[in-house]
Amino acid sequence: MREILGRRLQWLRNSLQSRSLPSLPSLPSLPAFPPLRSLRSSARQGGDRDVLLDAALHCATAWGWPVLPGVGRAGVDGSRCACPDPDCVVPGAHPFDPGLLAATVDARMVTWWWTNRPAAPVLLATGGTAPCAVSLPAVAGPPALARLDARGLRLGPVVATPTRWSLFVAPYSLERLGELLHTKDHVPSSLRFHGEGGYLLLPPSPASGGGRVRWEREPAARSARPWLPEVETVVDALVEASSGAPGGGSRLAY
């Protein structure tokens, strides 16, 4: 009996060994997301196509400024805004999708946005912990800055578009701005204030009226966070500089 059972066991072993199981196909390896330290270098290696991504990453990661992509242009010649409004007054240069509240300093989100929309303008969401700004017409920009420099006023970054120049200032609240303006006998009507809930185009974005946004006064190289003057200092200086302008200074038309 033992001999018979032994032969049967040996037969089962030989039978199993002779049957080969089909090999399973190898699974493709998943691409690894690049580490944060490589995002900037990857953008530079992309050439001109990624210049806006590189700028957005620098603002978000080096300076801690929350950014988001502008809506951009549409049409064959890029002459109209990509938003649904056919009469948009700032074509391409405003938030739409994502909305302003989506602004972030997260490098992975910024990379995803501009990888999918490499031509999108770079928008800074002003206020909160981010810089605010006071802007004036571009024609008044050079003489205004010259007068402020002559007074020895230290300025922060200044952004220039073909239509307006924006002087960056430290964050302020709407209440603080209201109290400041209330103390003035007159404030040039051409001044605009970009505070909490606002946004600004950053270089080197395409401007809404054509051309490019540029730095008139660029933030100091390698600065962890660009220095910003207080809004009172800038407004006081602009109002004083405009007092002798034609038309009583209402238009800062030097």
C-alpha cells in the first residue's frame, strides 16, 4: 500500500512540474512628480515657452506672493478676451477660472496651472499678507518717480504697463486706506488703489492693451521678501508731488 501511495505522489509532483504557468505582463512604471527643488530648473530648461511659469514660481516660492493665471486671450489673432464678456475692458488680464480666491503660493499648483496654460498672464492677488499697490497713469509715472527720488523717498518694486505704473506698498486694510484719504484735502482722481480683493499683472505678462508688463524698479536680487514702503508714505508723497501739476494736480499730468 505504501508503495502504491508513493508512486501516486510522485506522479502528481511530475504532473505539476510539467505544467508552466503563463507569465504576467509587466506593469508600466508610473512617472514620479519632480521634487520642489527641480521645478525652477525645469522651467528654465523649457525656454521662452516657460518664462511665465518661471516668473510665477519665483513670486510664489521665493517671495511668498500668492499668484494665479489670468484668463488670457482667445481667437485666431488673440484680439479678444477668453472670458464670456464680448466687451471686456481688460482683455486677458483678469482672473476668471480659477477665480481670485484660488491664488496660492503652492509650487505644485502653480506648475500645474502654467504647464497647462503656458501663455497665461501672471496675476498677483493683492492684500492680506501680499503686497498692495498705488497706481497712476503711465504718462505720469516717470516724472512722479523722479520727484519722489529727489525727495529721498525709498521706493519698493514698481511695475510698468503701457497704460499704468504701480508702486508696491506694504499690505493695508480698507479701513486704514479710508482714514488716510479722509485726511487729505484733495487726492488725484487718477490714482487707483489695489488692496485686499484686488489683483495686479506681474512681469513678463502680456498687457491688456498690448505690449508686456515690466519691472520699472525690480525687487532686489536674492531678497527673501522685497522691502515695501507704507501706503501713507507713498500717498503723501504723490499728493504733494501733484500739488503743482497743471489742473490742480487732479490728473497727475506733469
